[in-house]
Amino acid sequence: MESRREELKRRVQGAPKTPWGALRYGDELKRDVTEYGRERQKEGASIVEIAKELGLSAETLQKWMKWAKVLIAAGKVPFAPKRKGSGADEVKAQGSVRGGPEN
């Protein structure tokens, strides 16, 4: 688990920045972080502890974890790669992803 944590931490720290300086985390990283977060929560770790381990803010991790839980409950894969013509376009068109991973 420790090597996985270090690998995720490295990827978080290496996230690209937008032109205005905000970090941009990709869907693959979000998916991997939320899977790790669920495993750590089963071990008793808090969101704050997990976020600190990975170099994220607790607010960011909490948002990702909540969104992943919603997607799992809906029978979808959290932060799945988007493909043109996929259901992701339809969901966005309906406005039901407001506040989701892209916002």
C-alpha cells in the first residue's frame, strides 16, 4: 500500500496547471485516488488523513469521493474516460453533472 501511496502522491504533485495556475487533475488520477481512498477508509483512515498522505486538500478529496459514490450508486464507473458519443455527453446535456468532477 505504501508504494501505491507514493505513486499516487507523485502523480498528484505532477498534475498539470491551467493557464491561470490551478491544478488540473485527470479522470484517471481521480479514479485511482478514490479507489485508494475507499480502501484506506475501510482501514479506518479519515478523509483528512488520506488527503494529507497524498498531498491533496481534504475538500478536494471529499468532493471526489462523494462524486464517485454517486456514480457507483448509479451503476457507472467513477471517472471513466470520456469518449465521444458516450453517455457522458447525454448526462452533461441534461445538466445532472453540475458540481461534478469537471466543475
